[in-house]
Amino acid sequence: MIDFPNHSRSYDQTRRAVRFWGHDSAIEASFFIDEGALMRIQPGVHATESGLLNAFDCNRDLICATAARKYVRGSRGSYDLLAGDF
């Protein structure tokens, strides 16, 4: 089972997404939630780095729950969360 104990997150300008990490025992997986998904779960969010990071912080529980459903152990190193996932 994946867990999200690390509350670190960062904005990836190239992907226009917020990156965060989950841990399944010793396995670390990267997750990216794109700006379209953040705008869907928090309409009216400003599409700036600070606006998107704030939207992530305000919706962390929903985002982590969605990431956990999408996660498949050992499947790949990173996962993308898109608007259709919410």
C-alpha cells in the first residue's frame, strides 16, 4: 500500500504540474498532477506556480487518495494525474 508521509511538493514548469512523492515500503514513486486537474478540483485557481501549489495544498487528501487508486506496485516510476481522474 502506498503512503504519502512526505509533504514536499514542487512545481515543474516544463510539465505544468505539481510533483509529489509516495512510498510503498522502500519503493518511491513520483506523481504529477497537471494544472488542468488542479483547475478541475479547485475552479478559479490562478495558473501560477504559487496558485497551483496552494490548490494542491488545499486538496492534498483528495489528490493523495486519487494517486493511491492509480498506483500499481512496481508498475512504473511515475504517474500522471489528469482532470479525468477527478
